[in-house]
Amino acid sequence: MNNRHLAFMVAVCVLAFAVSAIAAEEKTAATVQTHVKRVALFKNGFGLFVREGTLTEDRRVAVLGPFAVPSHGTFWITAPSRSGFLGAIARSVTGTEEISAREVADLLRGNVGRTVRLWLGFEPETVLTGTLISFAADRIQPLPDPYGLGGGMARSGVLPPPGRGQFLLLQTDDAVVALDPYRVARVDFPDGEPSTSFSSTTTQVELEATFSSPRSGDWLSVSYLARGITWAPSYLIDITDPKQARLTAKAVIINEAEDLSKTHVDLITGFPNLEFAGVASPLAMRQDLASFLQSLAGDQRHRRQAGVTSQLALYRMAEPAQPAPLLPMPDYGDAAAGQAAADLFFYPLENVTLGKGETGYHPLFTAALPYSEFYEWKIPDAIGAEGRYRPQRDDQPEQPEIVWHSVRLTNATNMPWTTAPAQSMKDGQIIGQDTLNYTAPKAETAVKITQAVGVKADQTETEISREREAVRLYGDHFDRVTIKGTLQVTNYTDTLISMEITKTLSGEVKKTDPEAEDTTLARGLKSMNPVHDLTWKLDMKPGEDRQITYVYEALIRR
């Protein structure tokens, strides 16, 4: 062999070795550690997570995850354009998880290889001593191939039923004994302290991202909407000062999704439209293709009913029977500068550390606001939508009219107030709790404090005249009835009060004394009678008694 031929063969070998080395390097994945940099919290149990990490090696394949289960259409990977992100593959990988033992069988599972002494529950006189050899693994039902031969349905007996491991093997001096671990009543460990946990095989999803020209130090961002985290706001209204109310806000964050460490958190106020929030992304590998398509169809039917939630109040507590002890009022300082985006408002919290499974209390702000106290009496309509009068039954006790002592607040902050429970305080004592509804900046809202025991109200309605079968329509007969209503209200308090009375009625309003503000409501469009709200606003001196009358005409179904 001449020297030229030898040199050519050497070059070919070197080139082949280099190509194989490059291919092996490309197949070797680098693990990229990401942490939650930002999370935006909705009030419906979803959060938008933004994770960030850095490529530490010049490898074309990077392993990401695991993450919380993302919602369909919300998972995005972002990297510098120079790195040439090509795509990612999601796959299931197995791992181990340490689980604390909660029963004797768990204890045996975690001490395989140890010498034990066992007492059997069904044979208490039998004692077995030996070494634990193995513990049967739990059986998970394998999924049939829905696209394989035979239509994908498993035949009876082909797939064993799922279940937990039902035997252990014990090496005694005489034999290997198989036992039901759930029939062991007592176990001793002669050689020392036992392990109180066992390792369980888990399945997780990881993403294998591929790049064409990555560089060490390139940043990487992953964002996704995931269920399992929310915030619950609440307010405290202090009306000790007769001129200004003090509104204090806090947020409780419930985290069942992912660990947060020095994370920027945005609390979202508004009514978001998250159309596919309830559908898990296919990248989570939680369901097969058929189940994914079915969940898409089901979510389209139900998502608007569930609403992605909402500014509805989370709960309402009853008023205390006894006065609360005097308490100092919290002062959480001025509100942080939030950010508006479209019709949503983002309230920022910095450096939030909250582990998965933990709940955090976060002060927001305290603001001085203009307010006014008033008493409100709302009287429902006596005529139903079907055109029938609904008098009180004679066998039912007369129900007293309820007048509420309320407070009207003006939002003088630069942010909207989200719907939440609001606790009212005065002189360090709790005086009530109600729902503070969503209130935009510069708008007003009313919050009930307590029922007014010092203001008595009463109402009556009497028939003045009736024209029988005045109208016949679609086979139904209606009488035209003229009704007079009388409202009586007395201020038994020792202060001047502002009274607001609203009476809802169906019919044609003929007269009010004193004159009322008359608003015709749209909800009466399908009924025979239009629906009105009559409103009177009165200032009442201590001990003053006022009477209000109104007359209306209504069509009553016979």
C-alpha cells in the first residue's frame, strides 16, 4: 500500500470518527433549569406562568420541564433568533418519588432487604422471621391502541384489571414465603430503625427542544396558562372618621401548581375571556387523541356557563351576634402602581416566595376615600311576569320590612376594585360584612353594613277599582285593576339620616306623592305590564315619620 492510499484511508477514518462524535453530541441532551420569573393570577384558579432559563452548553438538544399542566393553545417557547429554535417533542419519562408510609403494607414496601418478624392478623399465633425479598408493584391498566387491529377494544381477559400489589416475598430459614402484606398485623425490625417511606415510580412529561445553532448563555423563555393557583381578595372598610373612610385591601394566594421563589406576581382584576382554559394541552400528554377532541367539544358547550370567573363573591359571612373586641386598624400604605391592559388591571407584587401547597397573605394598600352613610329600603314587585298578583298567604306570619344601613364609597384610587368580601369596622369593632362589587376608578359602589333596627318601615297595597275582562289576548282574560300603595317609614334614631326607597311595580304609574324618580326596566318587555322602579330619596330628622303614596294600573290575569 503506497503512502497516498494510506493517508486517504486515515483521513476517511478521522472524518467518520468526527461525524459520529458530532452525531453523538447532538443526540446528547443538555438539561436546562428554568424558574418561574413571573406569574399573572386570575380569580378562577388559573395562572399565566413565565419561566426563564439559560442554555449552559452548545448542544442542539435541551431538556425542559416538568411543568404544571398547560391549557390548550397557551404553551409557548421563546429563544433568541440566532439559536434557531426548531421545535420540541413531549414524551413521558419515569422517575421516583418518596412517599411517607401510612399503613403496615407501606412500611414493608419501604424496607425491602431488611430482616423482619411478622405477625399475621388471621393467624395471630403464627410468627414468621426472615428477609424481605421483594414487594409486588402496583398494576396500572394499560391503554389499548385505539387505532390497532380489532378496533382498539380490549377483549375480556386480555388486559388484567388494575390494582395495588397484593403479595410480598419473605426469605425464611426454610423457604421463600409469599404473603398478603395487607394481612400483616404487626412487624418488628430486629436490626434497627425502619425506613418510614418508600419509593414509588412516577411518570412525568419532559420536553426535548431542538436548536440549529445554540450558544452557551442564550436565554430561553417558556410561558403557559395552568390550573392550580388563584388569588382571593378581601377588603376592610373603617368608617370611624365621619369624613373619610379607610379602605384596606389584601390578597390571599392559594398555590397548588408550582413553587414560587422571589417571583413577580400580577393580580388580575377584570373579566378575562379564556376560551380553552379548561382543556389540557396535548403537550401535557394527559389524554389520547380521542379524549382531547372530546374535551374540546365539551369545553365549547360549557366554558361560557362556567365563565372563567369572575368577579362573583367567593363567600359571605353572617354578622356577629356580639360586638367584636376593639382592634387597631391595619395600614398597608399607598397602592402600588398597577398596569392596565385592554379591560384588565394588573396589580403587582414583587419577590413572592410561596411553595406548592402553601397559602400566602399579602397586604395590598390602604386608601382614604370619600363616603356617605344612608339607609335603603327595597320593595319587590307584587305582580309576577305571568300577570298574577302575589298576595301574602293568610297562614304565613307577616314578614317585617328590611331596611339596610349602608355606606356608599367613591373609588378615588387609580385602579379598579375587584369583587370581594368587605368587612365594615367602626371604633375598632366589626359592624358587618357584605360584597363590594367591581368598581371602576371614580365610580361609586354601595356596601351593606347591617339591618337598621332604628328605622321602621311598612307597606300596604289596596285595590281602588277593577274593570273585569278589560283585555282578552291569546285566549286569556285580563282585568284592569287600579292599585294604591302606601309606604310608611319612621326614623327612631337620634340622628339625621338619608333614606333611599325603591319600589318595583308592574303596570302604568298614575301618581306618586311625593314625586318619585321613575325608571322603566327592560325586563318587562315580554309581560303584559311594563316594569318600573320608583325611587324616593329623603332626609329624615330624628323621630320623623314619613308617608309615601303611589297609584298604578295593572292588567291582572283572571
